[in-house]
Amino acid sequence: MPDFFEYRHIVGFEDTNLVGNVYFAHYVSWQGRCRESFLKEHAPTVLDELRSGLRLFTVSCRCEYFRELTAFDTVAVRLRLGELLSTQVGFSFDYVLLDAEGEHLVARGTQRVACLRSDGRETVPVPVPAALRAALEPFRRIPA
């Protein structure tokens, strides 16, 4: 079993700019889609908690770009657990171009998410849900 969760995306014209390469902001959007797909597949009970006041608030995100993507490229966005704190989760993302020659790292990103709960009046930090902790553990990034 791989140590990452993978979300695959085929680049469309709507992802590109006038020059023809992928607009930088789409990489961050794909981080969100990957994270959401992970929740749906590996921690569906967290989705129920989101409907009842849990908030996953993105505290920070970043992305480094190494190579361009263009329309009709297939990119695998690979999520790993970077850090697991009491109320926050750090994710790492590898963006990998999949083509006939193999796999090519095109970008790398990170994202930090805080777990909060809202009762309609105030929002306070809460522990990372146990179901999310358990779902993330197999995807922990092993230090190089």
C-alpha cells in the first residue's frame, strides 16, 4: 500500500492561462480537492461532523513549482500527513505528472489546517477528530 492518498486530475483549458500553462492558483485548488476526496474516502464520519459545527480552517498553504503542466496532462496530487498536533494537521502534497515516460515531480506543496468548532456564537479550537487521526496515520510522511 502506498504511503500517500492520490487524487488524479486531467488538466483542462479552464486550468490554463493565456500562455498555455496551468495558472498557479489551480495547484492550491487541487490541494483542496485532494483533501476533500481523502475525507470522503477515508474519514466519512468527519464529513458528518462538518455538518454539525466542526470547521477545518486552512491556516496556511504554499506551493513550489518545478515544471509546467499544460492542457490534457494527467497530474496525480499525492497527499501525505506531514504533522499531527492536538488541534492542527499539516499536510504535504506532491504534484506528479503521469505520462508515457513515467512520473515527474512538477510541484510540491504544504497546507496546515486547524480544527475548530462553532456553536453559532463563538468558534474555538478543538482536538483533531479521532476518526481523522486514524485515517491519516497510514499516510504519514517518512522523513528522508
